[in-house]
Amino acid sequence: MLRKYIGQKRRRSINTGGFTLLESLVVVGMIGVLSVTAAPSWVTFLERWRLNDAQSQLYSAIRTTQANAQNNRLNWQFSILETHAGEVEWASHPQNELPMVWQTLGNDAIDIDLADTTLDSRDGVYYIRFNYKGNLVSRTRTFTLTSSMAPSIKRCVVMSNLLGAMRQAKEQEKPSSSGRYCY
């Protein structure tokens, strides 16, 4: 009887469940193929999201500068630059004062698109000036951001008239009459 019990226990201990090595390798291979095909789309999605966020920050900061000019009845300036480390930084300040605090816009993958940007600049600092009424001091301006990870994606803020009207825009398939793709 003891022998019969030992034999039964052995049969029960043999496990036939689970996956074979071949099945596991096929599943891992399929996951790898799906990952490789989805990775570029994911990177583009993330960069588009980051650029949209940076564009919103930029638009809000320029609007705040315009409001400061009206509220304080002084000429105000919005300044923006790309540092040597590759980060885009901005500051809002009275026109006759130097910026005290620079704030980072997005991450280091966000760049200023020089081909589509029409802001005035001095010593690498791009600027927009508003008079004490909140009107643009100079002609219509466009400021364009792009990503080093996805250079075809562009987001811009367009100051469309001297009264200070602004809007957000994105890349277009065909260039404008002035040759710019973000309008």
C-alpha cells in the first residue's frame, strides 16, 4: 500500500501547465515588433504635447506682459532667449530695466525656430515691446517653437496687429506668402 501511494504522488508532481519555450519566444518577439513600430508615434505624440504646453505658457506670459504694461502704465518688454545649455528662457520686465528673473520654458528639447521667428533681437535675446496702452510697439510679429526630437512640429504665437491682438497657431503644409510655415 505504501508503494501505491508513492507512485500516485509522483504522477501528481509532474506539471504539464504553462508555456513552452517556443511560445514564450514568439510572444516576446511580437511585443518587440509592436514596440518598434509604436515608438516613433509615441515620441511624436510626446513632443507635440510638450510643444503645445510650451506654446500655452508662452502665450500666457506674453499676455501677462501686455496686461502689466496697461496696469502699470509703463512700456513693458517680453524677452526670450535660448541658453548655451539649449534651454529656452523668458522674462517679463519694464522696458527700461534688465530682467531680474528668467523662467525656463519647457525642456531642453524645445528650440526657437529661427526661420519662422520674426521678433526683434539684440545680443541673442528676442523681444516684444508693449507701450503703456498694451499696444505693440513694432510691426506684426511671430514667435515659433520647434522640437529637436521632432523638427517638423512647430507651434507659434502670432501678434497680428499693432493693437496687440494675439493668437496661437501651428505648422502648415504650405508656406505663407512670406515663406513661413507657422502662421
